[in-house]
Amino acid sequence: MSEESLTYDASTIVVLEGLEAVRKRPGMYIGSVGERGLHQLVFEAAEQALNEVLSGTAGRVEITLTADGGVRVADDGTGLAVGHAGHGDGPPLEDRLTVLRCGAPPADRRALVSCFGLALAVVNALSSRLLAEVRRDGGRWVLEYEQGVPVGSPTRTGPADTSGTVITFWPDAEIFETLEFSFDALAGRFREVAFLNRELDITLTDDRDPATPRTVCFRFPGGPGDHIAEQSAPLHPDVIGFEREYSEMGGTMEVALRWCDCHDARIASYANSRPTTGGGTHELGFRDGLAAALAACAREQQLLGPSDPEFTPTQLGAGLTAVVSVKLDRPEFEGATRDRLVNGPVRACVAEAVREHLTPWLRANPAQATVVLARIAAAAHR
């Protein structure tokens, strides 16, 4: 290789700005250009609408996979601002669709925020076409884009008796390896978001095949406890659940658990409604509190002697189904994938709460406690 070919200076640097950067390196913004990234586009599009419900300005969100390969996300909120008329409720929709990092991220710990908080701008950049309809203040506006570029100016098309925002987009075949959405994968994630946020009312509809349309509704007024209650083959009737706030960790926690007639543990943890598949301090705290409460109960029932070793994590997890969710003012994650929580004070707080809530349940329900401890003891001999 010649010396000339190795020359690298400022003249060789290409600066990408705005949505051009997203189209050039989509994996940096949605994780991949395969099925996972395609689904992430739907979650990004839904984020704004779901946050309207969480903030109390909307009641429901409807997501539809359309027959022509698009995705429609509709809410019944106040309608996002259009133009620079100064509605006083955040950046106008045009900026949300075209400006990266438009506006500050929500300060509410309950708010849903994607990895980069770019939401609608990323969806617009990676769509061959996007239509936005806004109904507010008695009027209806329509905005249209192609590959992130506006097609004309926002147009008022007539009056409107209702309010809300509808975003419809078609993923760009030039970007994605597949344009085939998995209904089950989308349903799984929206189900999670719904049971983690009991205010949400989400409908997911698949209209791609007119012969077999599908619709599922997700609403869990009992939160994670409702989700755990639906799991099959329980060992005991009660779902053990509680919420608690700790100023020490700057947030709240919610835990729901029950033992089932299966061998493996199914523990799902979340931080600010994001799945933490890598675990973290909240999951470690849960296991600490679980171990302390169950060991104390076993010693009280003389199933463990003073010199017997504590239960192992494998024993404790035998048949356990649980949801561990924390919502923090300042969540801290490890690595670029943001799948492991590292806030230090969270571990001790969650451990204390689990121990203080599980111990009285075990003492008040000796028959159920005996069934649980028998399952744990059996795991030791497998």
C-alpha cells in the first residue's frame, strides 16, 4: 500500500447531519436492519403515543399492521402541535419528525424513552413514506414525508370533531433486510409495557391478511400481579406482590411473584419499563431478599439447621415466576446495549423490601410456605 493511500487528514472526514446519519448507519439507532430493528421501529413510533397516556392527556393507543405493509399508530390525545404557532406543549410535529434529539427527554420516571430518545425522527428517516395526521383545536392537519424528506408543507385539510395524532409509516426496503413483522413479537413487548404501566390501554391489530384478522388488547389494572396470575400450573393460589418507594435509590419498585410447577426460574426484570436482560442491581437485590426470607422461614420450620448452608440460587429459582420492576429518576446502565442496571443503592433497597414483604406472607400462610419450601428442597436433589 502506497504512502499516498494511507494519508488521513481533515479532508477525508465526511460529516453526516440530521436524518442522513440515521439512514447511513441505521444499526446505531435501532440495533439492526433485520427483524429486531424492524420491530424497534414500531416501538419508537408508539413511544410518543404511550407517553401521552402515561401523562394523562390520552386514554388509549391503537397499533395496526396494515394490509399494504405499513404500521399505523393512533392515540386519542390532545394532538401534537403543528407549525410554530406556540401551542406550549412541546416541539412541533415537524421538528419531532426531522430533528435528532428534538427537545429534552421526559423528566417523569414513568415515561418511556428509547435508547437514544430519537423516536419519531428515526422512524421517519428509515421509512420510504410517512404520513402524519393531527386533529386538534377543531382542525385536521396532514404531513407527508418520503425517506425523511417533507413532501410540501403541513396542510390543513378541514375541520375535526375529535383530537389525537395518527402516524402511519412504511419501512424502507432499501434499509431493511426484511419487511415482515412478527405479530407475536410485537404483542409480547406491548404486553410487557402494559403490565408494567397499569394506566395503559393498548390495542394491537393485524390487518395484513383480510381472511384472518387478529386483534389483542392489553390492559392490566393490577399491574405485574395480573400478568403473574395468568401463568399456568401455580403451586399456591396467592400472587405475592407489592410496591414501594425509596428516596435512597431515587425511585420506586414493584415486585410480583409466585411459584409454579416447573423446574426453571422465569424472572423478568425491568428498569423504567425497559427489559434488563443482563440483570443488574435490582435483580441481585431481589435474589438477596428472597434468599434471606426463605432461609429464615426454613430455619423456623427446622428444615435448615444452624450449621446448614444457605439455599443456592438454583434452588431458590426452582419453579419461580417473578417480575422485578424499578422506575428511577436517574437510571444508570452498563454498556451500549443498556440491558444491565448498575445503580448501586438499588440492590439494598430491593433486598430489604422483598425480605420485609415475603417474610410475613410466609408466616401468615404456613401451608403455602411448606409447599414452596418443599419445591426448593426437591431442587437440591436433582
